[in-house]
Amino acid sequence: ELRLGSNKDKYNLKTIFGRQEAGDVDDSDHKKVMMIMMITMMTGRMRASLMSKITRRQYDGRA
């Protein structure tokens, strides 16, 4: 099973998504998110949990 990098990467993912929700994101952060998303697409459990979070956010109207 593929893993998404190290603990540092997980921390960065949380920081990026946290700033995105706070409305404080620049282009480079969006690129990082897209890269992480593409990597996460190749994983199993992490993909499922991330997808459920994202779709929940969309249904809440906060996507």
C-alpha cells in the first residue's frame, strides 16, 4: 500500500487545508493541494477518508 510521505507531509496537508478554509491560500498552496490530491488518489484508506471529507464539505456548501 502506498503511503503519503512522512508526518511532516501530513502536517503540511492539515496546514494547507486549514488555511484554505480560512480563505488565506495563494497559487502555490493550490498547486501543493493538487499534487497531494493526485498522490492521495493512488492510495487506499487515505483516499477514502479524504474523499468523504471533501464531499461532506461540498454538501455543506463550503466547498
